[in-house]
Amino acid sequence: MPLSVEYQDDDVVVTSRNPLKGLLPLASEEEDVELSLDKETAELLMSALLEFIMAGEGGDMPKISIGRR
């Protein structure tokens, strides 16, 4: 059964800068876990989160905008 976790507004712990690697702490009722990140995984996660945010409607419309010059 999948473990349901929540983001607790923690910072990513950078464990290496070259290559870029880190840990994102997440919490559940059963245990705390850390999501391992590298540059590619972080970029994919940001893309997925941006798609999620942009799907909001009504009162959940995104408050961010991406401008182009």
C-alpha cells in the first residue's frame, strides 16, 4: 500500500553541489521520509507541479504568471 506523505514547508537539504543532489523531507502519520533529488528529478518535479498549479480554476486559479519579453 502506498505511503501518503505531506510536504511540511521544509527546505531542500543540499547534499552535493556538483553533481547537484539533495533531500526533501516529507512527513506521514507513520514515519518521516526524504525524497532524494538530483538536478534532472528536481526539474521534472517542478514541471509537474507547475502543470498542477496551472490546472486550478475559480478561487484556485494560479497566483503566479510567467511573462515573456
